[in-house]
Amino acid sequence: MIDLFEECRAIELDERLARLERGNQGAVALLRAATADGQRAIGWSEAGAIEPGMLADLVNLDGGGVRLAGITPESALSTIVFAATASDVANVVVGGDFVVRDGRHAKLDVEEELRRSIGGLGGG
């Protein structure tokens, strides 16, 4: 599954190729396309915003990595949209439950799942 950050950058890249012009999509528009507008596009109007009564999955980033170095409140949105990757994710809460906590999957052993999946392919 493509992550939110890659999705935002993919939208910008597609627009860049279509218009032969760089930087025509700002961070706010890209984030809205990947969240609220994306949810509406698939008919899921009860998600896509942090408001009372709405479904919300929350992601918390670790600002200590090189991609987010120097992030400030003023630059946070554009830095996150244009530089962050899944490696910067510290915590993910889905439906009130932690799926990722402190950078590690909370509900599955990733190493074991990979080992079992690869073994299932007949590779050992």
C-alpha cells in the first residue's frame, strides 16, 4: 500500500508531468487530496477530517531523522508532505488502537511474518 507521503508526492509528480511545470501543487492541496478529498472521492464522507463524530486514524512522526531535520511549526506541513517517509512514522492509531508504537508494529512480528511469507513461496 502506498503511504500518505508517497501519495502526496505522486499527485505532484503527475501534475508536473501533465503541465510540464514544477511545483504547481502546494502542500495544503496535496494533503487535502490525500485525506479529506480522497475520502469523499471514494464515498466515505464520515472520514478524512479530525472532527467530532468523524472516523480518524492518527499518525505521529519522529522529527529526529535527517529528512525532518530543522522542522519548525511554520515549515511543518511542507516538510512533512515533501520530505517525510514511512521511516519517520513513530506511532499509528487506527480505530483507537495502536498499530505502530515507538516505530514498531504493535500487532504483528514483522520479521516472523516476512520469514513465513517468503518461506511460503518455496524459497526456504
